[in-house]
Amino acid sequence: MQSSTCLNEQDIAQLFAQPSAHTRANIAQKVAQRFENVTISERERELAQDILGVLVHDAATLVRESLAKSLARLDNAPHDVIVLLARDMDEVALPILEESPLLSDDDLIDIVVKGSDAKHMAIAGRELVGEAVSSALIETDNKRVVARLVANEGALIDEVSLVTVVERYGDLDEVAEPLVHRSLLPAAVVSRLVSMVSDRLQDYLVERHDLSDELSARIALESRERATIAMLDNVAREDFPSLVLELARDNRLTETLLLRAVCMGEIGFLEAAMAHRADLEIAKTWRLIHDKGPLGLRAIFRKAGLPEPLYASFRLALDVFHEMDPSNTEFDRECFSNRMLERILTQFDGLEGSDLDFLICQLGRGAGVGADPHVAENAA
């Protein structure tokens, strides 16, 4: 050879003559080094491309791995070679998928559609990820891939895709945490997130994204009401009236709390709350709420001072409750919630989402009862 770095015909001859995969791997590194050299001659470039055309099909994984690692960061390597390496087995492809600037969005989307989870993870961590590629990665429905993607500030993600992430994974900290910490989030995404994430992440959203006093107050209200409903599992039915009194004294027996209770299947609590607001005995309240005709619920609803736009939601929830045989001592709240989700999406136009808690918030806001005046007053 003429030197240790320049390429010549002898390199091709050695490539075909050597049975050693290690030797061919070393040749791959040498070829890559010459591509980086700005003084490479046209003849050397032709030779390099010929050698790469052989090595990219080498039967030894070691050779293709060496080639991929050597070419991964180059911006002047042959595009067809880069694509072949990117489509290779994971051990070969990952360096290319993580770093090569030569892969187009179309190249990457094709690999997302056909590739492995490991390839999806590599693409999600690229320095720059286009919107179309991000959308394709989200559609893999792999929470680990989505978590890495939303944690990557170099990933461009459009609003529709971000909303999809919130609806699918907003209640999973491993995805919600990096999503909340993205430097820029559309207001619509923040609005959906606050109804789903933990109190700690809600506090961060409020602080980081400069939310209005009104939205901050709504976040505080929804968080508090979710916590109240969640604790009902630990409250005996006979203790509901005393809990209702305590909530009423603190101005916390709100319309949205009752809406959340009925939609989540907490009917015993709803009965006690409606009895207090309507100033009726529990037994009479029970008969009105569970009246099979149309008049009983309507009467107690009005006497309890609940806003008319919420009536359809209460009627729907109680119909679902009665369909599920509430006399069963092992009432399945998860099944109830899933059925409520389906019914709400079917019967209320304009509502979107795949999370019942978020839909409850939408129903409350749509009825004009999404703000607690006491919370709003304090926030102001």
C-alpha cells in the first residue's frame, strides 16, 4: 500500500483475499476515515464506495457493526449504504439510527413501521426528530419509546400528537414527568394534563408554564376533588353524612364534586350529598334518586340546587349504575368507569378523550360550573 490511510486497488484485493472478519472490520474503519478527509481524491472516493458496497453485505456481523460505528456521524457517506445499515439487525443499526444525519424522515418512518422496539428507542433519542417521525413513534403505542421521545427536546411533536400522548399516558408518571418538563407545551395540552397528573407535577405545570389565575384555581379545585373521591373507598357508608357535613362547612360540597361522584360510581356518597343539599332525609333522597320514572331524579336535582346542564350527565350515570345490578355486593367500579367512558363519548357531542377523569372535567366546564368561587377568590 502507498500509505496507512490512502485507499488504492490493493485494499480491494486485500478485502477479497482476507478470510479474517477482524481484518475486514479494520478496512471498514479505514474507509470511514478517508470519507472524513476533505482532501480525498475522486478516485479514492470511487474506491471507497466500491469497498463499502462489499462490506455492507458482509456475512460477519462484526464487520457491519464496525462499518456502522465508523459511518454513523458522517454527513458525506453514501446514502444507500447508510439506509442498508439502518435496516440491518439491531446490533448494526442502532449507531446509525441514533446519529446519522443522512437519514430522511421517510427513511426513519419506514424503519419505525417495520423495525424493532430497540430501533424505535434509538430513533426517539436522535438529536433532531421531525414531527412526522414523532407521530409515527407515538403510534407504536410503546410507553418506553414515547417517554424517551417526549423527554427529547430535539423532538418536534405537534399538538395533535401531544394530546394523544396525554390521553394514552397522562396518568403514567414515567411518561407524564418528561412531558410536563418539556420547555414548550401548547395551552390545550397543559389544560388536559392538569386533570390527570399528580399534585407534584401539577405544581410544576403551574409554576413553569405561567398559567392564569383562573386556570390555576381550576387545577387546585380538580386536584382536591379527585383526592376527595379517591379517599371514599376508605370511608364506611354510614360515615358519609358526617363527611358531607365537613365538606359543606368548608364550601367543598360543589356541583363538580357531585358530578365526579356520580360518574365514578360513588352513589352512596352522592345520596348523602344530595340529601344535605336538598335538606331531606337519606331515605327519601334515596327513593327520589333511584326512582325508575323520570320525575324523582329531576325533583331532587332541582331541590339540591344543581345546574340544569349537568342533569343529563347524572341521568346517564345512574342509568348505567342500575344496568349493572347495584345490589351486587362486589360492584365493579372499573367496569362502571369504562362503561361511563363509552356512554359519555357516545351521547355528548364535542367531547374528546380516552380518560374518564378528563371527560368529567370537560362536562363540568361545558356546564359552566368548572370554577369554585372560593378557590378563585383565594387565587386572585
